[in-house]
Amino acid sequence: MRLKLLLNRVLRYGVVGGTAAAVHLGVLLLLGQWISLSLANPIAFLAASIAGYLGHALLTFREETGGEQFARRWLLLQYVVNISVCALLPLLKAPTLVLVFTPTVLNALIWSQAARFSLRRRVDTVIPLRHADDLGLSPATNEAILRLAASGQLDGTSVLVNGPVAAEGVTAWTALVAAQPHLQLVLHLCLTEGPCCAPPELVPDLVNARGHLRRSFGQWLLLSLWPPRHPSRRRLERQLGLEVEAQIRQFRRLCGNGPIHLDGHQHIHLVPVVLDALLKRATTQQITWLRRTDEPLPTGLPISDWWRAIRDAGLLKWVVLQWLSRRAHPAMRRHGIVSNQSFAGVLFTGHMAGAPLRAAWSTLRSTSNDGSGTPPLLLAHPAAPLDTDLAQAGFAVSAPFAASPWRQREWQALQAL
């Protein structure tokens, strides 16, 4: 029976491969009448790649794909790999058999992996946790987060303990936990804006004249590149430690004692110098969970959404935070700190609604559950229309973000998810 299935698969692969080759030849002969063969051939090969991409998804590997297309990244990968190999092998004076069969073998491997990827997306299903940041930032943010949690449309939130309405937000959240014990409350470490929690005179290099935290994400990242024994770095690290401990104490005053789950405002906790400060205090402060931002690229998105991710620097943020998160993971494991298996919310930061939200949710649901951490985390920033002056409260960096109508769109999108 297995042999029969294998032969059937090989036959289908041959049919699709032959069709793709015919498409390649037909387009090459057609375009060759008007343009040079050196230009016509890559175009013809692209047409053949598209034919193979569709044919292998819909016919050869239909059991794995369920009759749906592969993710478009596999078409891009197949095309780039084949063009590169076909250009390189003649330069290496490879034998004729190698020239002929190398692309065939590579294509078989690529489409097989694409089929396995599609199968995992259809079969392996986990339920991501829906998470909102910035509880305590404003009454508008508190309203959206609390109403989502009350209606069962949110699983957790992160509280800015230095936020203007942090105490009110935590009090209301605690009341919800009495009826929904699964709700999670996380410390949202903030080092870039808002009032400091440590006495300002103890952290003079972190604050401005009003006692508001003033060092940006980029400045903390640059500090991580300074020599460890540099006097300025050591001075800032001492002050950083005092502020971290002060925010943890404030979190415990608001939320009670117990293990700390922690993430960062603007993901500041993943910056190496900040992460080191947290890991040094992990045991004494009972820090048992830190958020990672390992975000798989979603599939099925319109090209316009990918353009938005590039235009709004979401893709750049994704690259930086992928690197920081993967760098942080081994150190977190050595300290016995647990984290989420997967994540979504950086690539389309501030625009988690519509197709990006649905694609992120679908991608996280297909994440393989390896049992090594907490479930995948879907991050959004919902809020009602802003009616307070956040700049006056020391949160000038977050003010434009919080005032954007996208905050209401994300609220509505989470309600409809």
C-alpha cells in the first residue's frame, strides 16, 4: 500500500514537473522573439516556478495542504535557490549530470518541506494567549483592557507600575481575577519614560529634571556595547539595578507577593544590559517568567500589509527583536526562567487589526507545542479614545501611539477575534 502511494506521489510530481518545464519552454520561446534570451530565461523560469508552486500544492501534496496554496515564501525560496544554483554550477564547471539533476533534487526538497510546513499548520493547533500591554497608562487604556478581560476576550495584561492610573487598573483587574482565576498580570518594566520609582537622587543619570525616565531604547542598546568595566557603564548599571528593584517593589505593593512574571515597555527587558540586571536578580526577586519575542512570519497576508510593515519600520523592529530574543533565550534557560513558546505583535506593532491580526493568530495556532514553555502570546495595545495629557504625566513617547485611532481598531479586532 505504501509503495502504491509513493508511486502515485512520484507520478503526480512528474506531471507537475513536466507541466512546469513546458511552461518554461513556452514562455522562453514566446519572449525570445522580442527580448534577449538572457533576460527571457529568468522570466520564463519564474513562470515555471509559479506553475510548480501551484501544481505541487494543489496536486502533488494535496494530502498535506488540503488543497490550499503553499505560503508564498516557499515560491520565493525556490526561485532564488534555483536561479543562484543555475548561475553558479556552470562557473564551477560542474558535470552535465550535476547541472541537470541538482535543480530537480533541490526542488523536491523545497516542495517537500513546504508540504510539511502546510501540514503542521493544519494539524498542530494550540490556543494562543491574548495579551494587552500598558494597563495603568491612562483611563482609556484601562477601560479597553478591563472590558476585554471581563468579556473573556483577553487572557492577560502587563501593568506600568509608574503609570498615572496603575493603582486603579490593578484594583479593577484583581476584582476580575476573583471570577476568572486564569487571568495573568505581568510587570511591564519601564525604563524609557514616566516617573521613576526609585528616589530620583539615586538614579540621576536615568531621569530628567522632573524625575522622569529619559533614556531611550537605542541609548540602552548602545550602553550594552560599552566595555563592561567602563566607569560610565558601571555607574549606569548600578542606577539601573536600583530602578528595577524599585519597580518590582511597587508591583508587589500593588499586586501582592509571589513570583514575578515580567516583560518590558518597548520590549526594553530584552536589551542585553537590562536583561543582565534582571537575571542577576532573578533568584532574589523571584523572577520566574520573561517574555520572548520570537515571532514567526505570518502567511497569507496581502502585499499591501507587507509594504506597511516595511514603511512603518515594523520589519526592522522585527529583525532587531528577533536577534535580541534569541540571544536572551540561552541565558534565561540557565537561570531557570520560563518563557512563551512563540509570539506575535512586533512586525505589525500598533496595527494589530484586520488581516495582520488574523494571520498572526492563525500562525500562532499552528505553532508546534513542544512543552518547553507557556503558550504562544498574541500582543495588542487596545484602548478607548485618549482623553488625558500623557506628555504632562511624563509619557510623551507613548502619547502619539496612545492617541492613534488604531488603539480603538485593535480593541474592536480583539472583540471580533
